[in-house]
Amino acid sequence: MSTTTKAKNVPNLSREEFDRNAGSQIVTIAGKEFLAGAKEFSTGSLGWGLNDSFLTTINGVAVKVQVGMNLTIANTKDLPARVLTPAIIAKLDGALEAHDAAVAAAETAEAAVVG
């Protein structure tokens, strides 16, 4: 008996393209429209998330309905990790320089006190 494994169809989309272009998705439930925001899930998958509530009636009784919905783009957790862009690297460099300056200032202040 042979088994076959279906190959995953990973979308031709980068995480950065998703970040820039995914926007929100309109979801209609019981005639009410909600906006699901773009997000990266803890699994690494990309998609949209919606957490909200609405009121409806059942047999004349008002009830509050909680909505929790994930709209996941299939196979996106298999996408390559984000690439560090020059802008991100510059921000990291600036943070490191500020950290180094703060450490140097603290060491100088400590030396003056111990001095």
C-alpha cells in the first residue's frame, strides 16, 4: 500500500507584502458588517482576526453574541521569515547606540561616586 503526500501550495506572497497590502476584510454576520484586521497569528500564519459582539433577538429575547473569528491564509506559516530592511536595521543601530551611550554614562557616574 502506498501513501502519497499532497504538496503544500504556499502562496507567492512575502510577509512584507502582506503587511503593506492586506488591509482589513469586511465580514458580514447576521446582516451586520464587521472589520477583521490583518494580523500574524502566534503560529506564524497570516490572515485577519475579528473579535467583537452584537445584539440579536431569539423569540423576542435580546441576546448578546460574541464573535471570535480567524481568517487564515492557507500555508502562510511556511513563508520565509521577514527580511530586515535597511530602515529596520537603522532603527536597531540607533537603539544600540543609545543603549551604549546610556551604559557609558552610568559607568562614568558610578566611577565618580566610587572615585
